[in-house]
Amino acid sequence: MVGPGIAARVRWRRAIRWLAAVGLAASSAGCLLTQDIPDPALDIPGRYKHAPGADSVAPPALDWWRGFGSKQLTELMEEAQRVNLDIAAAVARFKQADALARQAGAALLPSLSTAGQETYSRTSGSSASGLSIGGREVVNYQASLAASYQLDFFGQNRDALQAAEETAIADRFDRDVTSLTTLASVANAYFQVLAAQDRLRTAERNIASAQRVLDAIKERQKAGTGTDLDVAQQESVLGNQKATVPPLRQTLDQNINALAVLVSRPPESLRVAGGSLDHIRTPRVTPGLPSEILTQRPDIRRQEAQLASATANVGSARAQFFPTIQLTGQGGYQSSALASLFQPHAAFFSLVGSATQPIFDGGRILGNFENAKARQDELLQTYRKTVVQAFTDVDNALYSIRQTTIRLQLQRQVLASSRRAFELSEQQLRAGTADIVTVLNTQTTLFQAEDVYWQAQLARLQAIVSLYQALGGGWEPKVEKPVDAL
């Protein structure tokens, strides 16, 4: 004959096996309501409107900034990737999202807890007749293990986990967006530093040229061939050139400070040697096909992950309309004597299954479901707009590169002609044959042409940076798949 303790253990083991089998079936059933991401119905063009002839000759490299050929720019870029505070904050955000995903995944697993208890009680020593008798003291010991599990028949917990995981993925792409924005800001600020240095050097040369012309006009005045008006006009030109220096120095200082923020340094500790925009190489990059940008731009990938998270939330909200099935089990040992606590006859267990079906909640579940659907639609439209904006950004960058290149070529011609005209007029001034109005006009034209030239150089480089940013930064090199042997 089987003893009561052995029978209890057999029943407990059967209950555990049944609980595991039902939980496995519930986990499989939870996949049935998981939704697919809705079709965004995108209109993807075959090629960019302003793309060059070749579609994918030189896609951007992962370290695309090296194409500009500046050692200091490369050092600043690499330092920004290591220490930039915006990037560090973005990393902290996706770590938070990972932790929330782990929390959401806990609902798919049973919860286990153990407890030990000692109870001491004493009954009263007073009887109904008023006689005093000895009270009774009772000591009870208990050790137990409790398990609880919610059967995810309708996928509520699984969809909630998927939503949390997709949010964590979106936060990782958000880190990539922040990194790309930071790198583009470093490049633009560095080029602005170079442009300010070039413009300062040009302004100082122009001040020296204007001073030479002023000295020549004063010599003519002493000789009786010049007038006070001629001197005053040239002093005005010289004064205007000197007045351009303080704003340029301010621009230079502000952009160095901007670089200091991007590399998380106080401005006093950052030294930017700089140089000249003329020493910066012009990298050649082609955008590839518009369809490739869907997997290259981190903001598109981020929106896609957020849409997937919202879609999973819709499934989780729908599952709340269905019953919630909860299994709870408890087992252990209970005895009035500590020495016999873990004996077979001291074993006990209980197993409870419950189902809860919402009937009326004032529209809370329905409102939550409709909110999830509306959020999904919002993110769908945002995803579509992000893709369309990406195509526009690339086309704008390509067109900007084309036009700034043309502008720079024309400005070089203007600068060469203006410099030759000024040199000739200055020679004639010293020979005493030049008209002072011609001298004033040629030097003013030259000063403006030189300043515009550096601005055109800067605009072209910034257009190239904007193309890199529009393409999503650097691309992983394509790996050619080997052809299977016949």
C-alpha cells in the first residue's frame, strides 16, 4: 500500500508536469495574435534626380571623414565618438530600454518564491466556569515553495515583450542618429574654423594693401596731384577692412568653443591649429540607389523599430479583451516539531487555477486599444514622412554640391580677374597715371571677391558633409557572395 506522503509527492509531481505542459501550449498560442507591421506603401524612385551617372561607384566609407585629408579633423572625430556627452546619454537610454525589456519578459516566466515560518501560540487558561486551568502552547514550523504563472494564451505578455524589445532597438538607432549628427557638427564646425582663419588672413592682407594705397595717395597729395577727398575715401576703405576683423575673430572663437563642447572639453583646454580650406581634399561620393537608403539611414531604422513596437502594443491591447488565466501552486512541509518537518507525512501542496474575464470596465480596455491603434497609425505616417524626407535630403545635398561647385569655379575666375585689375591699378597709381576712382573700385572688388571665395569654399565642403549625413553616414562594405559550384 502506498503511504500518504508518497501519494502526496506523486500528485505534486503530476501537477507540476501538467502546469509545464499547459504553459508550453500557452506560450505557443501566444504567437497567434502577433501582428505584422502594416505596409507603408512607399513610392521609391529608381534613382535620385540629381545623382551623377554612376549609381554606386564610391559609397561612403565607415570613416568617411578621412576623405577630407585632415589629420586634425580625424582626431576630433575619433575623440567625439569616445567622449561626446550626447552620445553617452543616448547609450544610457538604450541601456534603460534593455532593462525595461527584461522587465517585460518576466511576465512570460513563472514566478517562484520560498518561505520559512515559525508560529508560536498559547491558548487562554480560563474556562467557562471561571476555573483556572493550564493554557496550551502550540509551536508550528512551515517551509514552502510557491509558484505562479499566467498562461499567455492570447499573446498579451509576448506582444508586450516584443514592443519593449523593438523600443530598445529603436533607442540603439537613436544612438546612431545622435552619433551621426555629432560627427556632422564636428566637421562643419572645423571647416568654419578654417574658413574664419582664411578670412582673417585675407582681411589682414587687404588691410596691408589698403594701407599701401593710402600711403601712395598721400604721396600724391604732397606732390599736389591728390586731394583730401582722395585720402578720405581711401581711409574709409581701410577703416572698413579693419572693421571686418573683430566679427571674424568672434566667429573663429565661437566655432572653437563649439568644437570644445562636441569633444566634452572646456574651451580653454582645446587648441585647434586649423590651417586653410585650400588644403582640404574634396572626397568623391555617390549616393547609390534610393532603395539602399532604407537600410542605411539610422533615423529610418529607428522609425521602423518604433512602428514595430507600436504594432506589438496593438496586439497586447487586443489581448486584454480575452480572459486572463492564472495558475498558482504552493507546496512544502508543515509540522509542530522541527525534527519531523521534512518527513513525508508533513508534506502539503495546493494548486489553484483561475480565469478572469472582463465584463464592464467603463471603456478602459477599449480606450487603450483605440489609443494603441491611433499610435500605430501616427508612427506609420511618421515612418513614411521620414523616408520621403530622406530622399529629399539626398537630392538637396546632391544639388547643393553641384551648384556650390559651379559657384566656386566662377568665383575663382572672378578672384583672378579682380586681383589682376587691382595689381594693374596699384602700379598705375604709383606711376601717377591711375584714376583714383578706378583704384578704389578695383580694391573694393578684390576685397569682396576674396571673402566670397572663402565662403564658397566653405559652402561646398558643408554640402559634402550634408550628403554624408543624408546618406546615413558610412556604409558597411558589400560582401560578394561566392558562386556555388555546379
